[in-house]
Amino acid sequence: MENNNLNVLDEVNKGATMGMDAIKFVLDKVEDSEFKKTLDLEYNKYKDISRRVNDLYSNYSDKEPHETNTMNKMMTWYGVEMKTMSDKSNSNISELLMNGTNMGIIEGRRLLNQNKDLAPDVEKVLDDFVSMQEDSVEKLKTFL
């Protein structure tokens, strides 16, 4: 069970850091102040999830939680650059972020469904992460 807890915490942290990276990569392309404000709020939600994972991680390991590796960060940045080169509209950026967030929701739901023996604190942070992402998609839809 402990190994599952660590794996889930690592996956949640990777998802949260990837979400923060994606928002950082698009934020300078956004001109709409309301959209920027929404993205700042979403960034802080990802940051809070990552902080919670870090707080829990020491209960299961003396190591640090895994984050996205440099190659994934570069690929995310490159993807954002290519997909926003000719279209920096709210709609395009929102769609781009929604695609990544939906992948996180799918992975999170899979982790919840396949790991019924998680410690309650780990299950809670995973469930909160998935719920936060589902809420994020609803907010992003308003900018399509």
C-alpha cells in the first residue's frame, strides 16, 4: 500500500507541476485581464495541491516528490509556442489548457478507480486534485 501511496503522490505532483508550467508558458500571451486573473487563480490551486503533496510525502518517504522532467517541460513549452504562434486568442489558449487538464482528469480518475487501498490522506489529495481540474475545465470553457 505504501508504494501505491507514493506512486499516486508522485503522479499528482507531476500533474500539478505540469499545470503550473503550462499556465506560466501561456500567461504572457494572454491580454484579457479577466482571463489572466482566472489563470492566476488556477495556478495557485495547482501550487496548493503541490504543497499538500509535499507535506504528505514525508509520511511515506524520505525523498522528494517527482516533478515533471526537463524534457516534458520543454515539450510542453514547445507545444504551447507552436499552437499559439498564429492564434493567441482566449479561445485557443483556453482550448489548449483544457486539453492538458482533461488528460489530468482522466489519469486522476484512473488512479482513483485502480487504487482502492490508498491511505485516506492520499486519496483526499488525489480526489481534490481531480475535482479542482474538473472545476478548472468549467472555468476555461467560459473563454472558448
